[in-house]
Amino acid sequence: MAGASEALRHFWRRAVQTARLIIGVPDYDTYVAHMRAKHPERGVMTYEEFFDERMRARYRSGGGRCC
């Protein structure tokens, strides 16, 4: 039963990650894992800082897109 529970947890994490990417919200857990693995000398942004930075980067061009 533990295997099924772990499989369901993995499926749920991937589903949430996919949904966030579809609507344009990058995954914070992926960012944290990347920063810890590749840039341990740098600090990790809080979720709020990460979200704000990603939204600024997404809409930096001055407005929404038509396409």
C-alpha cells in the first residue's frame, strides 16, 4: 500500500506542477531544488519574492499579449 500512496503523491505533485506551468506560474519547489543543487552559494528567494519576480518577468513588456 505504501507504493500506491507514494505513486499517488508523485502523480499529484506532477499534476500541480503541470497546471501551474499551463497558467504561467513556475514551480517554486523546482526553483528551490535547482538553486540548492546548482547555486548553493546564493540565497533562495521566499515564495512571495519568487512569485513577484516571475510575474514581473512575465509582464515586463508593458502589458498583456494578444496571442
